[in-house]
Amino acid sequence: MSRFDALIIGEVAQDTNVDCDGTTVEAIGGAVYYSGFAAANIGHKIAVLPKADTAQIDLTAAFAPAPNITVYPLHSRTSFVTKNIYHTPDRERRTSTVDSVVEPYRPEEVPDIDAAIWHLAGLAAGDIPNEMIPFAARHAMVAIDVQTMLRRVEDGTLVYRDWAEKRELLPYVRFLKTDAAEAEILTGLTDRAEAAKLLYQWGAKEILITHNTEVLVYDGREVYTCPIRARNLSGRTGRGDTTFAGYINERLTADIPTALRFATALVSLKMETPGPFTGTRADVEAYLNAFY
């Protein structure tokens, strides 16, 4: 049995989030942050390998409120510093600007960690280089949030570009996460189910696509969907990270429909409160019983 259910690799972000009504909040963020809290709080044993300028951010303290997390902090001379301006109340449309990015991860920086899944959770292209994918596949099942390959910093702005090496590297990927827009960039298809099928043909074994109405999973045999039933969207930031982390860790012991329902209930509950998920597994189970 692996020591950890998942090792999550990705930089912590220093975020400034501005809502459409002008409300401004400064916070720690990043896929590793939202994913780590979500997976740990529902009972999984998690290792995180966050990177930042440790003179500016105490990485161990950032994850201290979550149970079941072991932190392996990495220093970078620069941190990922960003500002997100949300244009709509549902936070589906945003403009992101970036002041600085982290130094890229290198395979030799990764400690000898025994985990069932290596979850690559970067924030922009280049921070987790392509070489990290086959390296990770030699150690564990690979889960990747494709934003780390599509989002590029150009003139201080985050823009989306296709991943040139996708056909070469997707065969290494056990779990692939995209949102609807990212799936269209990768495949040219607006139909999420058809996009998932094409990504499977290109080599990814299990594809999860998030949308503001539902979460979709395809495993090469069947398309599964589950509706999001959040009662408000005040905690929209971190939606995809929470969903993916919940899903892949639940899949270690559950079938696809069970893991998908749990992950969708988890994110629906998380979206009702700003910040990372800080509830419990019992809270998610109660939400499942009430709304699913």
C-alpha cells in the first residue's frame, strides 16, 4: 500500500481576487492549495510539494489547518503572483494578470515519496515542464490538470494556447482534468462528451471535464455526468481543483459513478463558502443525502 494516496505537485499562488461588484480579497491560492485541502479533509492521506519564495510565504503554515497533509516545501526565487478580475457573478468569465511566476519544477527536486497518484497541479505552462510527465509515470498513476499546459503568461496576462505535445504525452496520463473551454482548445470540439472521447483516443485513460452545470467523466466505455447543485457561488474559486482532487482520490477505492457523485457533492458544498474546503467527509455525505 502506498504511504500517501496522492502527491500533489504545484506552486502556491499569491492571489488578489476582484469580484464583479468590486469586492477585493487577497489570499493564498493555487491548484495545489485547493486540491490539497479538499482531498485531505475528506480523509485521504496527502503529500504536497508546493513551491514559492519561502521568504514571502510560509508554505508549511499555509497547509497547517488541513489534516492528513505532509508538506515538502520547495524554494523559488520568485512566487506566482496574480490578480483575478471576475466579470460575472458566477465567476465563469475572468481576466487574470500575472506579476511573476515560479522557477520551473525539476525532476531532481522531487523527494522519494511513495504515493498512488502523482497529481501535477501547476498554474501556467512551463512551471511543470513536459519532462515531468513521463518522470511521474515511472513512479505512480499520473493525474494532470491541463491548465498547467495551456495557460501562458504573455505580457503579464494569462492567455490560453494549445498544448503542442499533447499527442505525445497524453498516453502517460491516467486522469486528465479540463474545463469546457480547455477541452475546446485541446480538441476544437464544443461538445464536451465528444471532446472527452477524442482525448481518450489520444491516450488519456480517464477524462474529467468540469462545467458550471455538471461534471463529466469518460473512461473509453461510457460517459458519466453528475449535476452541480451548489446553493450559491460565493466559493467559486477552486471549483475545478476541488472536483478533480476529490474524484481521483475517491477512485482509489470507488467505481466511477460513486467517485463522481461524491466529488460533485464535495464541490457543490465547497462552492457555498469562499476559500478551500474545510469541512469533513461527514459533511459531504450529509450533502449527498440531502441533494442527490
